[in-house]
Amino acid sequence: MIGRDITSTKTGPLLSALFLFVLVVLAVLAGCGQDKTVWKLTGPTMGTAYHITLVDVPEGVERAELQTAIDAELDAVNQEMSTYIPDSELMRFNRASVGEPVDVSAHLAEVIERSLEIYRNSSGAFDVTVGPLVNLWGFGPDLEPEVIPDAAQIRALREQIGSDALRIDGQQLSRSRPVEIDLSAIAKGHGVDRVADLLVQRGIANFLVEIGGELRTGGVNPSGKTWRIGIERPSAGQVVQQPIQVSDRGVATSGDYRNYYERDGKRYAHIIDPRTGAPVEHRLASVTVIAGTCAEADGYATALNVMGAEAALQLAEELQLAVFLLVKTDSGFEERASSAFQPYLESQGR
Ligand code: ADP
Ligand code: MG
């Protein structure tokens, strides 16, 4: 699993979480026998896969039963938030009448509240109603467009979208215009949080949970130290650009090279700037965010990716967000980190 994560440049997670970790595990197992138990659980979810590493699982936790519970939790997340399940809670809202309040689960309410906060904080760069534009550009259920969308098509759809039309009041969700919600940019992170919460409930303190490149760590790694994660250098595939050390936080990366197509020498990426209606075009190659929850890290990674390097760093300082950017230069990549990210940089030593 780790090899796949690291080597795939187009579809694999660009945050190759376990690259350094693998080396550490091998050293521990070789050096001091089998006194630390390490479990690895993996399975399909959300059009990608989960990879979970558990260290020193308490007695009484049964492995098969635990994995069944994790699968059930992720199924529940999908049943609440997927746009691919016609009768998911989210799709039922998307079909409800405009103005009509719809009762939603506490989890869906929480993710929407978080999404609206990121929408406001990013001045609309992050917008969960952007789906029709994502489809127009060929990154939704519709296929890649035969021809690049024209200005009139884009304008027509831009007029329909906007999270300002959404209202969440406790567990009641409503909309003042016929906008539709797509949580693709934050649901994976939330899925990671749900699995992490389940593990903690069962007394499992040391874990790394990853879904499609978004992850959360708890406690310590198999060598009893803070988890070490490698931020991959875009395009080089297997090279770790920057090692970081992080425990009990969510980590997410948004990059422009994981999901894109090229047409007439131009690259079109799956992150859409709702303010222009077109795929983002700038020299920001990847954005990594560390936050209290993985949902927050995931959402902000997408938001800051839309904003571009300068605006992203400015917002990171304003909100005290831990953010690491890789910016393309003519000769390679430039690293930029916000103040709140400094403690996680391995070279700073901890
Ligand atoms: P990344 O890891 O690159 O941020 P995510 O998987 O988190 O990618 O989110 C990408 C998905 O989010 C897209 O495929 C699209 O469905 C949706 N999306 C695209 N642009 C935006 C945006 N500006 N705001 C919110 N969601 C977006
Ligand atoms: Mg995201």
C-alpha cells in the first residue's frame, strides 16, 4: 500500500504519509523483537482507500470486529454525505424544495457549518455549491468536456452557485436559491475524523488514519515517538520534500497534479475558483494544512489552493493556521511555511 501511495503521481495521494514511517517500523521490529504490536487495516471507501496503522491496541479489542465497525462508520458517513448515493441525506436535501428546512444528522450539520465558516473566511474561495462548475469542467460525474467551456456557459452557472444561499440552524438545513451541495473537498477529512473518534472511543490512543491522502495521527508511532510524515515533492513521485512531526492533529494536502487533464498543452485541474468559474491557474503546486480536525485541514487545504500562495499565507497568518506551501519555480519548488507550521518542521527539531 505504501509503495502505491508514493509511486503514483496522478491518482495516488500526494501526501505519502508512511514513507518515513515504514523505515521506522522496520527498525523497531528488527531491533527489539515484537513487544509493540502494530496492526494495519485497509479497505475501500469514498472512491479511494483507507489505510490505518494502530500501535499497542489494548487487550480485548478484536481485530475483525474493529474493522467491521470502521467499515460501518465509513458507510454511515457516505450515507450522510455522498453525492453518489441517490438517497443519501445530502442528496435528499439537494432534491428538496427551495426554502423548505430539512432535518439533517448532527454530523452533516457539523460538516456544513464548518464548510460555511471556511467559505466566509476564504471570501468565497471554498464553496460547497461549486458542483455544477466542477461538472462543466469535467471533474464530476460527467465526462471530460469535448471542448473547453465558453464564457457564456461559465457565467450562467456562476449565477446559480453560492454558499450564501445556504442556512443551517441547529440541525435544520435550508437554501434560499436552488443551489446543490457537494462535500467532496471536505468529506474525506471528516471520514478520517470519524474513524479516529471511533478508535479513541475504544481506548486506542496510538494511530494513523489515512483516507486518500488526508490523515490524522494520535499518540505515538511504533517506535514510541511522534508520528513522522513526509510531504511529497510534486512530480518527482517518490521524493519526500519535507518531513514533519505531528501527533493528535489532522493533516491534509491539496495539489494541482493529482486530478487533471491537458488540452492543447494547457492543464486543467479539479479545483475550481468559484470567483472566476474556471480551474485554478497559478504556481502553487501543493498546500498542506495541519489542524485540530482533519475536516478543517481538508477544507482549508482546498480553500488556500484556490487562493494562491500570497493570499494563502496572508490568511494563514490572520487565522493562525499551520500551512506549508510548495510553489513552482523555474528550477524546482520553493517552500513557504506559515508561523504556526514552524513547530512541525522536522529540521526545527523536537
Ligand atoms: P484536494 O485534495 O486537491 O483539495 P479534495 O479531494 O479535497 O482535493 O477536493 C477536490 C474536490 O472538491 C473537487 O473534485 C471538487 O468536487 C470540489 N471542489 C473543487 N473546487 C472547489 C472549491 N472551490 N470549493 C469547494 N469544493 C471544490
Ligand atoms: Mg480538500
